[in-house]
Amino acid sequence: MAKLKVTQIRSGIGGKHAARETLRSLGLKRIGQTVEQEDRPEIRGMVKAVRHLVTVEEVD
């Protein structure tokens, strides 16, 4: 199954509480941190909710 490489590029400070919690759920705690997540609809939805704070790459 494909994976997504998610990198936090902006801070969640000053944003909505839900956006900060979504970053936490993705496993991101600081700017520049990268995590690999399974490419599932739930993860895609979380990434879409915080697309202004992260970058996403597909990894095989």
C-alpha cells in the first residue's frame, strides 16, 4: 500500500484548536518534522483539513 510523507511547514499557533489537534493526530509536533502515514481516506481527510500547514508527498 502507498504511503504519504507529511511535513509540517507552518506553526499551528494562533490557529483553531481543531487544526492543532489534527496536526497532533497526524503525529506532527514541530515545524520541519516529517512523518509517514498510510494512504487511507481518514489520513487524506486530516491532511485536507490542515493543508495550509503541511506539505504532502506520495511514497511507494
